[in-house]
Amino acid sequence: MTQGVDNLSIGVRSRCPIWVPASFFVWGDAIHNVLVIAQRQALGACLEGLLQEHGYHTTVSESYGRFSNVLQYLVRKKFDLVIVTNTSIPPADIPSIVPDIKARHPHGHIMVLSGYSSEDFVEDLKQKGMDRFLPLPFQEDALLGEVARLLSSPTH
């Protein structure tokens, strides 16, 4: 994890190392590329550290809070998973960016992490192409389990 980042303030409930079954990982030549679009730099750094510790090649957008600028990453590189985070309520940008990600990333997965989790909001995101939703704050093992399940399942 990144030094100096207080995980409790950015949505992670556990600092303890966790056990993840070996079946969650793909060994050999397959390396999964993950793009994290983070509204807050601290959350992006936390996710980057956690995912890299577990063998995922992770890129964090440098446009914190400016979702319209991060689509450039999808043009330059193929990602197996895009994780979109938003810590504000209501997260007005997420429903508009998910279809754009899906259009540029039709064979990959999209996961959304948000502090806003109404049923209507989550259903709207699913209809627009999101594969998984996790409410903030999240537990490390829940996030890693969902990432592993998504990356081991076929895309639409």
C-alpha cells in the first residue's frame, strides 16, 4: 500500500493482510490489465497498491475528478477491467461515463465503487453496461473476490 494513506478515510475497512484462494489468480502468461478511474487520488493510490499486490497490472487515471478526460486511456491500451470510483453523493458523472467506457471497451468488464447505492442507481448502471457494483466503504477481500470473479468470467 502507498505510505501515508489512511485507508479508513478512503473507504477500505481493513488494513490486515487477507487470505485469497489461489483459484482467484491466473498463473502463467496471462496478466490482467486494470484501469482505475478514481475521483480521489488517495482512493486511486489505495486501489492501485492493493491490486498490484495481488498480481494485477494497474493503471490509475491521472484526471482525478474529471471523468471526461480519462477515456483517453481506453484508446491507448486494452484493459480487462475498468473500475470507476466516486465518493460524492449523488455521483452524477458515473451514469454518463459507463456507456462511454462500454463503447470503447466492449469486451471488457466495468466495476463501479460508490458511496451512493440506491436500487435505481445500481439498476441504471447495469442497464448501461456495468458488470459489478460495490458500495463504499468496501472490504479488501470483497473487492478482490469480485475482481477475480469478473476476470475469470467471459465478457458480453
